[in-house]
Amino acid sequence: MFIASGLLLLQFLSYTLGVPPLVRVGAIFSNQPGMYNSELAFRYAIHRLNMDKSLLPETTIDYYVEYVNRFDSFETVQKVCKLIQVGVQAVFSPTDSVLATHINSICDALDIPNIGRSAHDFSINVYPSKQYVNYAFNDVIQYLNWTRFGILHEKENGIINLHQLSRSFHGEVHMRQVSRDSYVSALNEFKGKEIHNIIIDTNSNGISILLKTILQQQMNEYKYHYLFTSFDLETYDLEDFKYNFVNITSFRLVDTADVGVKQILKDIGLYSHHIFKKPYLNLHFTKSTVLETLEQSHSLTLSNISCEEENSWDGGLSLINYLNAVEWKGLTGPIQFKDGQRVQFKLDLIKLKQHSIVKVGEWTPHGHLNITEPSMFFDAGSMNVTLVVITILETPYVMMHYGKNFTGNERFYGFCVDILETISREVGFDYILDLVPDRKYGAKDPETGEWNGMVAQLMKYKADLAVGSMTITYARESVIDFTKPFMNLGISILFKVPTSEPTRLFSFMNPLAIEIWIYVLIAYFLVSLCIYIVGKLSPIEWKCINACDLENISIGNQFSLTDSFWFTIGTFMQQSPDIYPRAMSTRIISSTWGFFSLIIVASYTANLAAFLTTERMINPIENAEDLASQTEISYGTLDSGSTMTFFRDSVIETYKKIWRSMDNKKPSAFTTTYEDGIKRVNQGNYAFLMESTMLDYIVQRDCNLTQIGGLLDTKGYGIATPKGSPWRDKISLAILELQERGDIQMLYDKWWKNTDETCTRKNTSKQSKANSLGLESIGGVFVVLIAGIIVAAVVAFFEFWYNFRYNHKATTSQSVVNTKYNQDGILESDRNYTPPDRSFWIEISEELRYASWCMNKQKRPALRRTCSKCTIPKGQRINKL
């Protein structure tokens, strides 16, 4: 980095200080070890500038170097004042922050430009702005998805603003201030806490020692990722890290592989060799040359400027403004300043790979982070890595062979196992698959805040992946990472198939409710009575009977009580009665009753087909609202699962009511496995809230179970990883590729729609269209018909009996009158003597006999009420007793 700063100074001087014939500059360096490179870069920049006359043809640069003790502030102030007294127009500060503070205070007071890495009024910071550097590292951390990492930093060396960086993340940040003596303890602490992502912000001299400490602590595995804030990572020996797959990332400001940079580095080497052979030869110009040049220079001459008088330089403000306005392109890319801070630059993102360090992206203040080689951040194709994968048994996602012939990963099979095997081949890793100890997916205890299940295993870094029917939720995502979902789903209700409504004999009455039938019957009686009364009151309904018989004129009304009821029922049945109303009042009632009958009959006919052809099911619940509003049917879900968490944390009143019911249910409404929940559903009077994909698998294999309602939410299954795991993005890309190729859909069809395991479910919608009506559906009509025939027969019987009794009385009364004895003692009568009639049963049998033998005759002779043997001829003598 010191060489890069020197090269920047070369470009800076060539573009900004080119007008006066002589320019004096001063530089202060610390006499501590390690500052030689900075001084060499500075001297080479001045030498290169004076030797290349195409850059400054009429100007000579003279420089003065002072060495100070970094802990002696008084000496530092004296050396700065000495340089000002000589007449330097600019002072180059060292990278040491302690020395820079004293130098800046003097330069600010005297309005002399200070070039270095500080940020003051009269300072030009050739180093990239600390604010933008902070943004650069922030973007890298977000790209790597670090939510839990550690920071090792030294107090006096801070390339980035650590506090601002830590506040910009909502994750877990462990910050430790270290020194060379505490490297081991800090690294051991991070290792014990399973912190695998570490930012190192130490001085250059300590990086080599820290790298050796990392090797000693065996923290150079693939799961560790180190992000160095130093821009000189390429200058360190990383040979021991190249073949352990450890991740080391950093930024660089100068590309040492560039042809121009290589040439300059070569020239610096030659210049350094020349300096050591002839120390300080050609470094300072002779005194005569300096004095001669001073006499010719006026514009940048510092007259009467000293630390004692504290008079500021009049030209300092103009010079610093000019320096802030200059733009040019140097070895580190575009250079531009604003208020003394460098705001235009380019940082190359580099990463350690086998055999070399390669560029994987770049960062600029305007374009921010641009990753050109995303695969380089996690190149698993060449890694021989075995991951620990935990899972949980759940049909058909993960199932297990219990035979002795199955060992290791061969014990497991299922949908998720097939996906894991496919992804491992795509990404390039081996795995060891095992069950989670507590057999739970993972939920947070609301009282203790502790997690259980697979989530806890990942949080403790006891596993690298968790595979199964694990739902991606906000709570889980806050403590672990998930890949892209490989399956989308939601919560639904599993319930036992409701029994079909038994077909009743009088199903033809179903189109109208029972109260409608009652209302129709009441209306029938009311309308019949109204017609009878109105018919009696209306004069038009009365007419003459035997109008030609003037001695016996009488009038009659066609709407008798029985005829009124017959007229109403005939109209309702859409039959043409033999009675027609003539009055306006009766016609109005008849029309209104006809309209009423039309609507009732049409409505009944419209609903009759649907009621008779559709198989109706008795379903006590239709959705979650129905489930929450009743108490007869129990319901529950899987314990410590995402479905339980969904209801527990929901703010929707219906779901809150469901949760309260499940939480307070005794015995517990929760089940430890899906199998227990399915068993309880099959037992009846229980609904199981579960994820739709598992529900779909169950109902396709058990036709006694069905899904109630739609999805209560939408979510997905994903593969879980610890926070900041480098495997997440690679596996996500593999999942997306498998989805686009249709591989996941093929696996779904394999495990869900296997025809050897699915049951044949009766399709009621298609069956209702194809099947004809059976006797059980319309048998009631035949019952009504038979009942009507029986009632009619009974009424006919009583009519015959009544007529028989009436005729019998009339015949008897007429057979005993108008008789007398003549003079010969013989009884004489005006009519024949009629003996007693035959019995009722003989009479009715004669009636039935005639009906059976004379069915085609419309007329019949009157039946004889007497026999020839019992008739006494007229004039026959009857002896008087």
C-alpha cells in the first residue's frame, strides 16, 4: 500500500504542481521499522517527476525529509516548523495516525496543504474516503449474507468505521480489540462460539503474525471466511492457505498484475539499488540550483511564514482549492477530490483460490459492488467436502429402512432424500444423513426464548444442512438461513369424508322447505273458503234452476263448499275444472291463486332436478370459520411445527380463536407426528390442521379422508443452513435449475401420484350426470299415488254404503202402505209387495261383478232390488190370520 501511495503522489504532482519554476515539498516519516517503503515511494515519485521533462519541463521539485519518533509530539511539531521555515509549499504526512494529528494542526493553522490520509480543512487525502470504504465492505458483507460474524481490530489502525459497520447490521456482531499478544485468545473465543466469518482490521505488521496464529489454531478450513481490510493482501505469504479451501477475501487499490504497474515497480527497484550504492546522490539538488530557482519563483513563495508568528499563507487557500478541483486517472483508477476527500476510485475485490489470488469483482462509489465471478466465492466443484445433514422422518419426504442390510445414508429414502442426492451431485459435496435427536422441526419457546429441533442444531452449528418438510418462516429465518423453496404449499384442514345424506322416501318434497309446504296448505284452505264466501255474496254467481217451471222457480250457486275446494285444487294442479267463475270478485281471487300456483310450481320444478340428481353430503364444517365457531369437533396440529407457530403468532381473530381452543384442549390437541393426527381423524369427530402437500399425499391414499376448504396461508419448503453459510446460495441455484428442468416435478409425481398406492376416489360430480334416478329418490310419488287410490277406494266404499242405506229405508217405507181387505177377505194393494232387500255385501258383490264383466259398457240397467220368487201377483188372495 505504501508503494501505491507513492505512485499516487507521482500522478498528483505531475498534474497539479506544474507552473512555478521551483516547488518545495516536505515529508515527515517515522523512524520506526517498516516506514522505508513509504519513504522510498515518496523519493521515487520526486525523482520520476524531475527526470521526465515532458511532465514538468520548466519546474524542479525539491523535497526535504524529516524523521521523528512517533511518540514524541514535541519533536514532531519542531520538525514541521523547520520545514515551514525552509519554505515548503506542501507537507506529506505519514500513514501513522498519531503523527498525522500533530502535523495537521500546524498545517491548518498556517493554511499549508497537507497531503496524506487525514481529513482536515487544508488536507488532501489521497487514500479513498473512509465513508466510501465503509460502504464497500458493507456491500461485501451483505452479498456474503453474513448475519453473525466477528471483528478483530487494533485501536490505532482502523481502515473502516467499525461502530458504524456493526450498527448497520441487525445480526450478531462480536467485536474484539486485539494486540499481538491477544491474537490466540481472541481466535479461540471465536472458534468456541462457532463464529466462522471474521473481519480482520489490524496493522500491516500484525497480519503476518495473525495468519500464523490462524494456522496454529487450525482455523483454516472451508467453513471459515476471513475478510481483510488491508489493501495489500497480495504482498503476504498465503501459501499455507491455498490448499485448505479456506475463504480469504479483500480489496486492492492497485493491480500489481498490470503492465504499467509492473514497469513502475521495476523502476523503483532499480532506483532503490542506485540509492543504496550512492546514498542521497541526485536526491537533493545542489544549493546553488535551489537558490537560483528560489529567486525565480514568486507565486508559491512563503514569505515571513513561521510557527512563531502564526501568520497564515495567503496562497494556501487557492492552492488547496485547485487541488480539490483537479481530476485525473492514475494507477489506482480515476481520482477526484471533494473537500479534501477522495471520492472517485476503484477497488478490486480479490479472493484466495488454489495457486493464486484472483479478482472476483470490483467496487466503485457510483456503481457499488459488481461481482464478476460469483462462483469463486464458493467453488465447491473442486472440494472434497462432507457435510453433516440432519432430517426428520415424515412420509413421503423422508422415510427409513429398518433392515439390517441398510447402513449409513442407505437407510433413508423419500422425496427430500432424492432432492438432496440430486443437489449434492450438482453442487459437489458428500453428506452424512442422520435424524435430529428430539424429532422436531424447531419452534421457539415463548417463555424461555430457546429453540428446539433442527433449528437449534443449526444454530449451534452441529449440522451444516437440515433437509425435510421444513417450512420457511419469519421466526426461523431470523436465526438460520433458508435456500430458495423447492416446494410451495399452505395450511389446510384434513377431515374424514362426510357420510352421504340418506335418501328419504319423500325426497320429492325436498325442493321446498317444510314451512313452505305448511304455508301452501294454509293458503289452499284460505283461498277455498274465500271463493266459497265471495261466491255466495256475489249475485252474479247465483242462477235459476228449472226456469221453465214457473210454479217451482228456484236459484242455485255453483260454488258450494266442496266445489270451492275442488276448484282451488284443480287450479293449483294446473287442471281444467268444470266450474268457471263469472263474477269479477271470484275471477280476481282465481287469477291471484293461479299466479301464486304458477310461481310455486315453477320453483318446485326448477329445484326438483337438482335435489333428486345431486348426491348431498352431510358436511358439518366448510372452512376455518366454521371450525372455530363450533365445539363438537375437536381439532389440532403438529407440535412444535410451523403450523402451530402460525396459529400461535397470528393476529387474525379467527386463527387466534382456533389457537386458544387448541392450547386449552385437554387432552392435548397437538400430535407428535402426522401419523398420530391422521389416526385421530380416521377415528372421527376430529380435524387436523396440516400442510397442503402432506394432506394431498394422504387423501390420495385414503379415500376416507378429504380436504376441507382452501389454503389458510402460502409458504414454502426450503433447505435450512446456519446463518451465513456459504452453501446456501449454491444450493439455491441448484434448486432453481432443477425446477426449470422439471426434475423436482418428476420427483413429486413419483412420490405423490404412484398409481400402485393411490386409491380410486368416486367422482360425485360426474356420477350425478350419468346415473338415472332410482326408486329411493322418487318412491314417495308412488306412495302418494297408492295412498290416493286407497283413500279413493275407501271413500267409494262409504259412498256405496251410504247410498245403500238410504235406498233401503226408502223401499221399506213404501212397501207397507195403501193396503186393504175386500168383502171376500182378500187383501188388496195398489202396488206389488216387495220383500226385504238383499244384504249390503251381496249388493256390492253384484256391483263389482258387473264392473269386471261389463268394463266396456257406458250404461247398465238398474239392479233389481227384488226377486221373482218373492213377488206376490196382483189380486192373489192372502188368507187373514
